[in-house]
Amino acid sequence: MKTLKSTFFILLGCCFLLFTNMKCKKDKNSLNTLPPITTEGKDTFGCMFGNELWLRAYTLTIGYPDLDAHFTEEGGLYIVCSRYRDGIPYEDDMRIRFTNSPMQEGTYILNASNTSIDIWVYQKDGTGKEYKFDNAGTLKLTRFDVVNKIVSGEFFSA
């Protein structure tokens, strides 16, 4: 009986610790503001497109990440981001391809020969619109670390 009582109190104590120490972390970023610019590889993405805020969706769709970046064999960069809109994840996509080679930290003037920016925005009824930008301002890389797979900066400033 004493062993059963001890086991009960141990389980009760574990449950107490489990439920009192496990809290949902509140996201420091509201859905109405851009995330802070970092250089630590915190897996964030945000931008303004027209007058709309574009934040990554944070979904776990199998086979389709909401934020993905690849370093191309030629030394360029390819970024794909699906966004969060109206409180729910959407399949809106922003695809940014920079073909400067080799890429490194610094500021680049974007033009048709080194950049393609395609944005697909879908409506709730399934229709959509594609936007293409060939001469779209500047790219400012504050960190370009191929080894640790970290890219930080202002990717599309017009």
C-alpha cells in the first residue's frame, strides 16, 4: 500500500510539473507587424507587398514548406514563401530568384539580368493573379552564410 501511495504522489508531482511548466510561447510578432531583422538564422520572413503585410504561414503542409531557401549551383539564391493572410494560411506564393554569382554580403541593384521576382496571390474563390518584377530596386544582404545556411537582409526594396 505504501508503494502504491508513493507511486501516486510521484505521478501527481510529475503531472503538476508537466502542466505548470509547459506554457504556450506567445509569438513576439503580431500578425500586423514585420518580424525583427536578424542575422542569427531564426527562420523568419516578412515583407510589405503594396499595402499588404506578407508573413510566412507557419504551416506544416507535407511536402510543401511555407518558407524555403536554396543556394543555387551557380552561387545564387532562390527563396519561396507562402503567406499568412486574414488569420489563416494561404497558398499565396512569393518566389524570389537572385542569380548574381558569386553572392556575398553587400547591396545589389536588381534588374532583369540578375533577378526574377514572381508573386502569386490567390483569392478565396480559387482565382488568382501573378505579379512579375524585373527591375525591382535593391537587394541588401547583411549575412550570406552558405555553411550555416543563413541569409539575412532586405531582399526586395523598391
